[in-house]
Amino acid sequence: MTVEETLLEIPLSEIGESYARLRLIHPQAEARMVASVGKFGQIFPVVVTKKEGYELIDGFKRVRALKRLGHERVTAKVLELSAHGQKAAMLDLNWKRGSISDLEEGMVVHSLCREDGLSQVEIAVLVGRHKSWVCRRLSLVDRLCDEALEHMRLGLIHGVIGRELARLPRGNQEAALHTILKYRFSSRESARLVSLLLSRPRWNWQNLLNFPGEILSDRAPERPQRRALAPLGALTKKLLQIHERLLSLSEQCDEDMLFELTKEEWVPVCSALCTVSETLDSFKRRIDGIRMRA
């Protein structure tokens, strides 16, 4: 399918994000995007469609990062697509980058089927996949309870945990999710909880969900908390110690020694210097930011 493309500078306030519900939020990826946009600005345009207004179909992390950083406009590629084509484009654009999970694929397929009324064969033709692929993606979403899906959309639980919950009957997933959240289970612990439940009779499930002692007892003991530095004095002392070490290192590196370095030896030296410089700059910006807020 060939579509005409136009690049525009669009106010963020004019872009709808109703399709954001078909993508998952990953907190770490969101933080990396904010850092990238803050450092380099917007590198790639987002993708929108236009009918009565602009609707975002690709670039949700970029838009959230721009809003968080106080930007008012976004560079966008405008595509002319039908309502069904917009959802199909969400899949196609992300397949090219390999940046969409099977659950997100399932949410798009589920929307086309349950909300738009397309048959599985029609969806398969629309997105260029086999009907069995459509069936598997639908099943993945249908097996999950609404609360688990919502927690995954918001980035409150990892997709792996959602996949484990889907192994349980839909009516029992909510109780298992509450246990996972209450005890802050990792993906591995969540998988073990589900396996333990499935290995036991149903009448014994609630006891395990109330207190999963078998899993909690295997946790490594918490590391003792590091003693907090005394404010000002200890911090200043440590910074001055770093300063003295750098001065000492500088005095040891005379010009004759540096001139003897080969091209290959210069590479790790310069790399290490850049790392030290970036760390110091980052620490200074952090301290300055806290000082200004204080």
C-alpha cells in the first residue's frame, strides 16, 4: 500500500493518543527516551493520521518525553489512512524496527476484532499474516483478566509476569496478581507462584496466595543498608580526596611519558578520560539541580 507522506510541526495539544491503550509502557525505556530527547532533541518524526484531527499511531514514547520536558510542538509524518489501516500501520511500522511485543500485537488484533468487528480472516489479510497468527494473538489477550492487562499497559508489571498469569484460569488471575504486587515478586518468583498453584488442588490455592512462604523463604537475605554519609562534611571530604588523586595522577604523567604512548594506547586513555568527565559533569548537574530546588 502506497501512501503520501507529509512532514509538519504540530502542537502537541492537537494530537490525540487514543491508540496509546494498544501499547505497553516500559518505565526504563521511557526514562531512556526522556534522557535522549533532553540531550539530542527529537531525532525521528512521530507518525500521525489526519481526519477531523491528528491521531498518533507511532511515537508514543517520544511524545510523552517531549511533554515531560516542556516542549510544545512535535515533528510529525502525516499519513492518510483508513480507520482499520491506522491500526495495521501501528503493527507494520513497529515490525520494521522490531519494537513491538506479541502482547501488543495481540491488543491491536483484539481491537480490530472485538471493537471494529473484523473477522480473523479479514485481519490476516489486512496485516499480511496467517489466520493462525491472528488466532494466537487473540487468545493471548483473551486469556488475561482486565486488571492484569491494565497493569501491563501502565508498566506496573512486566510482560513476562502477564504471560505467566495467562497460564491460570481467568477468574483466578486477579487474586494471583494481588499476591505478586503485595510481595513485589520478580518475574521468576511470579512464574514459580503460578507453577505451584497449577500443581495443587484448587481448594488449596487461597492458602498459598495469602502467604506464599515457600517462595519468600528462598529469597536472599536483604543486604544491610549502607551507612548514610554525614551531610556536608563527609561529602566535601570525599570530593577533595578525588581532587587530590587527580592532581597526583596529573603530576605523575609528564609530557615525555605521554609522547611515548602509541596510537593503540591512546584509545583507552581518552575513553577513560571521557567517562570520568561525563560522570563528574552528571554529578555536578545533579547537585546543582537539588541545590536550586532547595
